[in-house]
Amino acid sequence: MTDRRFDDTAILVTGAASGIGREIATALTDRGANVLASDRTDTDLRNPEQIDALAAAAFDRFGKLDGLVNCAGIYPVTPFLDITAEEWDAVLETNLRGPFLMTQAVARRMVEAGAGGSIVNISSTASTLARPGVAHYGTSKAGLNQLTRVLAVELAPHHIRVNAVLPGVIGTTRVLDAMADPAVRQENDAKLARIPLGRLGEPRELIPLTLFLLSADSSYCTGGLYTVDGGFTLGMPGYGS
């Protein structure tokens, strides 16, 4: 599956400057895809005009768009009682409103082109597993899950498939650097204690599933929420003595 070629395909990836988004964009490019890699330095996903301009640029550059990966997002950790209205809005606008507007701008053009396509939303296990400090982030990703399902139904008649990948605790550079903070390290250790596979995931481990969902190999998959978390959300991994 990871060796599949994407020659003659065009795919837009948001949040592609680092972390998971960068890994996805690089993997697609290495397999022959024409990739428009976007990040917040290029496009503000809270700005509808910039989002529509990005979708237009992708179609202008490639003449079509076969896929979209909504990976851009922000992840502040703030106790509920300390979250300001401004921080709440920033997270929901970036993580939920942004993919909504991006998908709408791309899907409208896909429908007009009549060739179908595949959309993959990068969600999170925080959408299903409650933990302190992520009331806004978890809510945004839970909303993204439901948006994925609804769009899968609405866009199916146009042969546009919509799925989501739910990463668990992934060792991106940002996550690893943050562990210099003792409080972050303590939180990470608590997470590791309940991961049956006993380790952080690596960004590259999200690639096979994401590429599968973008490819024709997943032609009968839509509306799915696919977890990649080492068993993090399964519950208690075992009993120690």
C-alpha cells in the first residue's frame, strides 16, 4: 500500500510545513503526486477569501484536484476555567471552520469538474477521549468527525469520498520539544501508561492509511473514522502488580 504511485494526481495538503502534514505532503510527492502544500504562512484558514483563493490556485495550477488533506490545526492546552473567548474562537475557527470552508471551496470545484475525489480530515483521539486542558481542541475535533460523516453523505452522489484519520499521541517535533517542560513530560508519561503498544506513534505511521484513503484502493470507503493510536483509546491496557 505504501508503494502505491500517485502519478497524474493532484492533491492539496494544508498544514504541510511541519509534523504530520509535512510527512503526508512529502510521501505524496515521493510517489509522483502533484502536491500543493499549504501552511498558515501562506493561507489563514480563518479567512474565507484566502481559502477560496487557495482552492482556485490549486485548480489553476494543476487543472484539477483529486484529493484534499485537511491537516492544519492548532493545539493549545489550557484549563477550562482559563480559556478565553478569543482562544476558544481561534481553535474552533482553525480546526473546524477552516476544514469546513476548505472542503466547501474544493468540493464545489470537484463537483463542477465532475470527476469526483477524496477528502481526508486529520482529526484526533481527543475527539473521543476526554482529558484536561483540551475542551476547545477536543470539541473542534469532535465536530470535525461529525462534519466528515455528514459530508460523506452529501457528497457521495458526486463521487467525492470523505474520511477522517484520528491520530493518538504522535511524536512530532513540536511534541518532543515540548517535553522539555516537566509538566508536559508528566502528562506524556501518563498517556504512555495507557498505550498498550507502550510508545509514542511516529508521523510516518499515519502515511499508509492516509494514502490508502486518498487512493482508488479505498473506493468503497466513505464516512469512516480511522484510529491510529497504539490502542490509546481502548481503555486500561493491563494490571500491574
